[in-house]
Amino acid sequence: MHNHPEADADEKLDWAISRSRALGLRRTKALDALLRVLIEAKNPLSLADLADSNGLRDRCDRATVYRLVTRLDEKGIIRRIGLHERSSYYVFLFPGEHHDYLICTDCGKIDPVDLDCPVAELEEEVMRKSGYKQIYHELEFFGQCPDCIG
Amino acid sequence: MHNHPEADADEKLDWAISRSRALGLRRTKALDALLRVLIEAKNPLSLADLADSNGLRDRCDRATVYRLVTRLDEKGIIRRIGLHERSSYYVFLFPGEHHDYLICTDCGKIDPVDLDCPVAELEEEVMRKSGYKQIYHELEFFGQCPDCIG
DNA sequence: GTACCTGCAAAACCTTTGCAGCATC
DNA sequence: GATGCTGCAAAGGTTTTGCAGGTAC
């Protein structure tokens, strides 16, 4: 589940690019750069995070980043998640990977949390009971991080 | 868990008001109205939802609503949750109650989902492993609702 | 050559804050 | 009477869109 070390990054990037191509997106510098940043990120990134990242700053406009994440989200290559801040966050969606997050209510720090998420099994139940399709879930824990205690 | 019928609304309101008072808030018309709307709501409400609700529209300014939800959230009487839209949503926090939500990725409809949430037990584990305190969680399911399928 | 992308700039949207007057305790 | 709340209005920050030009296919 959480056993994809750095080494996979290039592999993921290749996969993401060909998938993007297959879904009708053009391969532009901005696309490459954005996918790379997102794949190498350890945490979800906001639009601002992305636009200001080393990989994208000076390489493309905020509006382009915005339109890219929107398209990639629509295609299901990345996912927009909530996380409480005013802005949206984006994560790369690699099949079979899922992360839950732990967020400090005081300083806003975001940490991925490693656990055998018991919710995956519930998705089917929810699907059956509700009639919804294409179900996925988001799980976040909120609390006061060690640095902010006391 | 999910056995608090409408009848409890008045009881909850009384409780919420005295708790607000105890925590140092003044009892104003706006406070009463806001708590009532939130307690009677079946779904989480955004700032706009609240301000435009029958209970609050014409009764108080948006800024007042904003400041009220902020205070109530700080006091732990209501809770701000994410839910994906650009705006924050608020729910009344009654001790012992917890809701997870099912949100349509197409039309944005929000439904509370009834299930024995298995995440509560994980909170302790997360707390132990991470050193975070005051942990709570949010769980949302996303999918395409029956009306939006096809 | 065409359809799609990008940059720049402006428009839209909410949220957030300052301040003077009013209500609660 | 003092403190905290409220309204109004303005400021802040992101997100979103229009349009002309450039680029991938």
C-alpha cells in the first residue's frame, strides 16, 4: 500500500504522461512539470503551493496551473481534496494508493498518516445503500500537533 | 448514535444557549437564531446557506453570521468542516453525535450517511503514534448520485 | 492547418476586518 | 457603565474567465 519509494517517481511520471495523452491532453512543458511536482510531493499541494514551487514558478502562469489541475482532476489523474483551508489541495492519484491525513488545527501542518484504513471496505456498503456510483472517500484527522501543544 | 429525533431540537437549543453563555458569549437574537437554524438543519450549512436561511435572512448581517460561527467554532459548540466546496460548512456539535457525509461529485448534493463509523477507534491509535492531542476526524464519501448517473 | 494551451489581465467570489453605534450583563 | 455585538462598507485573497497569440499534433 505505502511501499512506493522515490524510485517509482519516474515510472509514475511516465505512466501519468501517457495516461494524460491517452485521455486527450497535449503534452506541454507545463503538464510535465506539474505532474512531476505533484508526484514528488509528500503532501497535498494547493494551487499556490504548485504555482510557487521550484518546478513551476517562472515556468508557467497561475492560470495555466489552475486549468491544468482542473483538467487532470476531471480526467481522474489527480484528485482535488478538501483539507479545511480556504484553498483546494491536489494529490497525484496512483492506482492502489490511498492516503489519509493528519492536520494540525493550530498551525495547519499536514501529515500523511499511515494506517490500514478500514473505510475502503465500507465504500461498497455505502454504494449499495445509497445507489451512488464511483465512490471514493476522504478521511482526515484533526488535532493539535506536538509543536503546538502547551 | 443517530437516534435523536426532531423532538430533541428544543432541548438541544437550550443546551447550546446555556453552554454559549457559560463560555462567555452574550445571548443575542442572532445567536439564538443561528443556533436554531443549525440545530434544525439536516445537512452542514455554509456561511451563505446560513445567512440566506429563513431564520437569519433579514435578521442579521453576513458579517455577524461570520463572526458568530467563528466564535462558536472556537468554543467547540459547532464545527467547521471541509466538504470540498470553496466555502466552509458548519454543523452543530452535540456530544456523542458524529456524522459522515456522502457528497455527489456532480451536483454537490450532501447527504448524511448512516454507518457505524469504524474510524473512531483509530483516533486513539493516531493520537498515540503522532503525539497529536484533541483528535477528531472527518470522513466523506464522494460519488455520483442516482440522479446524476446516466 | 486546426484544435488546444498559455499568458496576461480583469472579473468574480467569499472571507475577513475597521469603526462607530447599540445591546447585553 | 463597561464590554462585547452588530451593521455597513471596504479590503484581502483565491479562484475563474476572456481573449489574442503560440504550440502540439
